[in-house]
Amino acid sequence: MKTTFNELNLPVPTRVIYGRNLIDELRTFFPATVRKVTIVIGKGSVRRSGLLDRILTPLQKHGLETTVFEGVEENPSWATCLRGRDHLLRQGAELIIALGGGSVLDAAKAMALAATNTGSLAGMIERRDYLQKPLPTMAIPTTAGTGSEVTQYCIITDEATHDKLNLHTPHSFPWTAILDPVCTLSMPRTITIGTGMDALSHAVEGYLSRRASSESDRLALESIEMIGKFLEANIREPHNLKLRENMLLAASKAGAVISQTGTILLHALGYRLTLDHGVHHGLANAVLLYPFLRVTQRYQPQKVQGILDALLGTHSTLEDLKGYLMRLGIKPDIGRYGVKAGEFEAIARYVLAKNNLPDTPFSVTTRDIFEILSVAMN
């Protein structure tokens, strides 16, 4: 039976293929020479849902040697990536299939780099322009949010510094991305919302970035409009494959945006909520989105209005955005997650030292950060 699929043309080197039930026909998209494949997964959800077996069974019928590396945690550590690297080298893997959410995809890309290079995480980041090409990775997202399937970024937690570091090279994009909405059907409501907010924050930050271009702006606004149109509907109809597919496409478009622009202040702020208080990454960005845009509106009123119009319709306001977030169950109140006002100074010091801050479209001050956090406490 001929496999039916579509391709999404994005300004990234990754081939992006989308369609339903593509996971049953993955061999179609492999180079004929590949014989040894390792599948990287999280802590068992894709095994329990049956997705792993749906991939393994046809590959094994085609005579491929398959192994599974299981156990990637949320906010993956470098230690996990090194264990994965050792597994890849022991098995002689020729291709990695990353099956999971953004943490799994990021970890698999880091493992692919570690398998062909040596050194610590910080050392590899320092010499990233001189690293050898990684093992090829096929990325299959099971969430619609991170866009990791089309970016060069591997966001890895450094246990020594309790910080998120970004390992990437010009060659660390996945070789192929498979967007199959069937893979996202098992996402619970909270993850659907959280990852959808992650995609939205990528598109918003990319649109506001100093590194934005006309091409990235077009993709960002397309992504924002799609999220406004499809996310709430997807929550109401979680088994609607067309809605799931459109959210995957929106997330990949937003991922392609930040592959060019990077992220800005909002992500830097959100990291502290995740690292210090365990708030899901997408939700951390979402609870800060309203106060972040309120401050940004002083400096970039036209761009902020463009975001609101794309997401919620022409002439929408920041109060409309607050209402939209509340409908999703997101109250802009960081206090409910345990954040105290006494932490603001330490958060500001952390944020002001982050590498992505210069791409924010205004010169960020401690006062701006305190204002965002103070509004987010109410």
C-alpha cells in the first residue's frame, strides 16, 4: 500500500513530513543502507500507549536491528544524555528515532552529538562551531509545542549549575521530522494546553526578537493565528485528528521561527519557574505572557497589537488575552506556584545574565523584570 503523506516547507534543513498513521510506515523514509536503529523514549508513556510497538513491529519485520533507550526525564540532564550516548555506541546505531515530547527530542539530539564528539556539556557548547556532525535523528513529537523537531537546539539541564544550557550546532537539526497526529492523541488536557502555550511563546518571542526577519514574522503570525483558531477547539475535541494535526503544524512553524530568531526575555523568566518551582515549561511562559506583553507594549506597540490581532482577532486587547488565558485555566499568578516576592532580585540577576536577553526588543532593566513579576503575582 502506498504511503500517503504531505511535506511542510520550512526554512530549516529538516525534511518535515506530516500525515496520519505515518508511524506504521517509517521504513519508507529511511535510507536503504540503514540497518541499526535506536529509539529514544521517555519514562514509558509511549510504551503504555502502544506507540512504541507500532513503530518497532514493522521495523523488525523489515529486518532492521532495533534497540530502545528508555528513561529520558522532563528537563533532561547531561548525565542522561551520556548514558544514551553510551547505548548508541554499544549498539552501533546508524539512526536515532526520537519518540516523545520536547525533552526526549532535545536529549536525543544531544546524544547524537555526544556520540560523534567528546567533552563536557560546557566544553561542547564552547566549541560548538567545530563539532563533528551528529548521528542522523528522526524526530517524532508526541506533543504539539516545543518545535524541537525542527530546531538545532538541545536544551539540557546542567546539574552542576542548576541551569538550562543550550547545546547546538549548525548540524544539530533533526534529519527528518514526522508529524503524525495519532502520536498526540494520548496527550492529557493539561499537557495539550501547556505545550500549546510553549508553541505560542515561541511564535510570540520570535516575532518580537531583534533577529526577526520578514520570513520569520510571516511564519510567526501564521503560527499564532493557528493556535488561536485550533487550541481551544482541540481541548474541546481531544480525539479530533485534524485539530491535532493543525496544532502540530503550528508548533513546527513556531519552532522554525526560533531556529532563526532564538527566544527572548519571556523564556529566560520562565526557566526560573521551571527550575526552582517545577512549573511545566509551557505553563511557566503562559503565566508570564500577559505581564510580559504589557511591559513590551510600551516599546513595541505595533508588534504587540499584531500578536493580539493574530491570536484573538482584530482590535483585541491585552485584557482579551487575559480572558483567553483564563478560559484555558491559566491565571497569571506565579504566587500559586510558590514564588515569593523575595525571589525577584535573584530572578532578575539570573535573567540579566542570560545570552538570549540582547535579542529582546528593548534594553531590559531590573525595573522591567520586577514589574513583570509583580503583575504576575496578582
